[in-house]
Amino acid sequence: MTLSFFQPPAAPRYALRNLRAPRCLVAGVDLPELPRPVDVGLAAVDLLVDHGRIAAIEPAGRLPADLGPDLDASMVLPGMVDCHTHLDKGHIWPRQANPTGDGAGASAATQRDRSANWHAEDVRRRMEFGLAAAYARGVVAISTHLDSLAPQAAISFAVLREVRERWAGRIDLQVSSIAPHNIFLTDEGRELADLVAASGGKLGCVTRSALHPGDPMPPDLDAALARFFTLAAERGLDLDLHVDESTDPAARSLIRVARTAMAQGFKGRILCGHVTSLALQTDEYIKETIAACKDAGIDIVSLPTVNMYLQDRSPEARTPRWRGVTVLHEMKARGLRVAVAGDNCRDPFYAYGDHDMLDTYTQAVKILHLDHPLSDWIRAATETPAAIMGIDRGRLKVGTPADLLLLKARNFSELLARTQFDRTVLCDGRAIDTTPPDYRLLDDLMEAGSA
């Protein structure tokens, strides 16, 4: 059973006619702009699917009617890409809620649950539940962090390798470590770098020190970053960091990351997530930091739903005063690659979510004001995170797999106004079951493993 509004033809070769596609996501085809204001940013296209791949992209009306249905201006999107998630934490909320709703409460609750419950089978089942939810929503690639302090790292990376192989062909799955930066000054950090390399992952850390938990700029930061970059360079690893996820303007480690990369001549990819405290700095410091990131080739991912949930909470009955997101407009305007991603899902860091990147995009538009004009911001949930991950995804391109979302919405106005739960999701040109996994599948973990 599917929830979708449309079933494609059963033949191996068929057309999807009279679609509306974001022009910025159509590669290698010159398409005219649509004249109506409501269609801004869209092109009218026909797609030819042949044995699971996009065989042709033509202006609407070019492909013969007998090849396939007229979809009456329905929108088409490439499969969505989530470049920052935490599949190992996902869906533990029923057994380990966050009593305060803030970052400190989230960290403490996660630590309790990890210590009590994160054996291999628990991690595997929750991870696969998250992947099944994402797949049903049309997500084709995910990069997940794994909590990486010993002994958990060995458990979770082994599970990830197994799960990645099982999901090959459905979701491209990448992995990075996450640990306080101070461990990279120890043998544990070197051993973690070896484990990451053996797992085909990215080396990741948080710009926070477990030795100085209350200090937004701990004294061991520069030494730890230098060692972190060295370990990655020696093993040919890309980097994926959690940086300045804070409401404290004193948190200014992003520029230190950029300067370390430049000083070491680091050649790999660098992705920095969150960087929320940058939005609380002066305009001059923001410009200086963005320029340093540009010079260092740093990419940025914002996690708008999670940071809005966590940040600027108060134990008193006080309305939050800011949105808890970074300066994405300024970064994009100055040439940085910027993405949005889903981050946490039903865990102490975020009580909600369903691994649905289309929902993340629509919420990001509203939280970050990615409108007036909408411009090409849809790339931040498709093509740009794919480029950051180094994969050929997130575009409508001849020769690529026909992994598509077909929506009832005919334009961005309809897409952003109404949740597209009845989307059709194609994998290799075939409609998949879009029913998300039932939460009851995890009931025994929540009951038997309650911490």
C-alpha cells in the first residue's frame, strides 16, 4: 500500500509529462522560464525514464502522449539529501526524554541512555528504523554522526558498516565520528581516527572540551584542532565538525577551525555544522569569519529545526528571543556552500522529526527566511549537500537514477503551504511504498530498555 497520488506506468520505458521542476536543479538542459509569477523558479518539463534512469529531459509537450501520463503541472524533485544526522541517537525519546528541552538536558539524557541501552542490536534497529522512514520520504543520501567515545565507537561503527551494506542501492550512507575535541590529544583520538579510516568515514569532533565543559573557548582548543587536522591528513580523511552550537557570543571557534586548515594546508573537505553563535557577533566579525571560511574551503550546514528547539530556552515562562540559526544568507552571498539538514529525530536533542528532508526544507524556508525571493534555496536540501558529500545526487540529470519525488503541489507556494504527505517516491523509476515504519516496531526497545 502507498499513500501516493500517482502510480507510474509499469513498462521499463515511460514518460512523465507536463511536470514542473526547479530550473536550478535541471542539469544540462536549457529550459524557458514560466511566465506566471506563481511559477517563479520553475520550468515545465517532460521526463523520459528508461530502465530506471533518466533518459531525457525535454521542455513540456515534447514527448509523445502515448509514452506516459500528463501530470497536470505536478512538481518533480530529485531525491533529497541529508548531510547531517544522528541515526544512532534516533527514536529514544519514549524511554529517555529531555526534561529541560535545552542542550545541557539533551546531553545528560543521551549519556544516560547510551550507558544503559546502546548495545549493537538496539543501535541497529533504531538506525534501520530511521533509514526506513527517510527512504519512504524520498531521501536518497544521508551522512550520520556516531557518538564515538570508547567503548561505544567500536559498537556503533561496526553496526554502521553492516547497515550501510544492507541499504546500498536505496540510500547512500556516509558516517563521521563525534567526540569532544580533547580526545584527539590522546591515544583514544588516534585509535578513533584509525577506526574512522577503516570504516570509510569522515573524522568529526565537537569544538568543546570534556576537560573544560563550561568554557566556550577552552584552552586546549588550538592544540586539539591541530592534532585533529593532522590525524585526518595522515589518513586522507575529510572532516565534519560540530562548531559553536551555542547561545554564547564568546563561542568563536569557527574562525580557529578555518585558520588551522589554512596553516596546515589541509586538502580534504571540511564541513562545519550549527555555528549558531556566529549570528550573535558584530557584522565586522561575521565578515571576517566568513572570509576565513571561504579561504579555507569550509562548507556550512544549518540545522534549523533542532537549533530552534534547543536554543534560548529558559526555566522560567519566557518566550525565546531568537531563532537559534546561523548567518546562512551572508555565507551563501559570499560564495560558501551552505546546506540545511535534519539533524536529530525523536531524541533528547529534538523531540520531533521524521527524517523527512522535504519537511526540513519547508521549515527552513520559514525559519531562515529563505524566501522573498525563494531563489535557488531548494539546492540547500538537494544538490549542495550532495556536492558536500562528494556524490552525484540532488539534480535532475540525464543518465542518473530516476530517484524522484512527484508532488501534488504545482509550485513552491503550494509546496510550502501544505505538507506533501501524499507524494509519490520513485526509486530507479519504480514507485516505492511511502508508508513510514510504525513506531510500534520499537516498542520492545522502549519498554525493556528504559533507563
